[in-house]
Amino acid sequence: MTPSEKRASLILQVRTGQITAQEAARQLGISRQAFYKWEKRGLKALLNALQDQPPGRPKGTTDPEKDQLKSRVEELEHKVRLYEQRDELRKLLKQMEEPADPGSATKKNSK
């Protein structure tokens, strides 16, 4: 039995009235006050362990390098979209700057 298992067992025995806190402390080689501190920590840990968990499988561990690369890809994709939009705007502006003269439009189209 590991030391933590022994402590848990003695805490449960005290809580169920099988032995006294004094006896549990003696078996652990600690003071009664130290036993009560262990008991308090153990019961608090038990309550924390029994709290409701979100349903489903827990999220896997994250890979910081993978997350960083994913973030960089998203950033670059955003830049590409901006450059594409800028290119489209330039094309539109160029079309708007062309003279409205019908004769010059036919010259450009005939080239």
C-alpha cells in the first residue's frame, strides 16, 4: 500500500467511526492536528474530483508548434485575400481612368 493509499484508508476509517483521529495519526506517525490537515486536503480533493465534467471526450493536448503554424497560415491567407482585392481595385480604377471617347475604345479593342 502506498503512503497516499494508507492515508486515504485511515481518513475513511476515521470518517466511518472505525478508529479515532488520534489512532490514525499514531499509525501515520504524525500529530492529530497534522492528520486533520491531511483529512481536509483529502476530502477537498475528493470533492474536486467528483465535480461535473463537460460531456464528451476531453480535448487532446495541443502542439504549440502546430498552433503557431496554423496561425501563420491563416495570417498569410488573409494577406493573399487582401492582395487579390487590391488587384481587383486596381483593375477597376484602370478601367475607370480609360477615356470615355468611343473612338479610342475601338482603337484599343482593335489592337
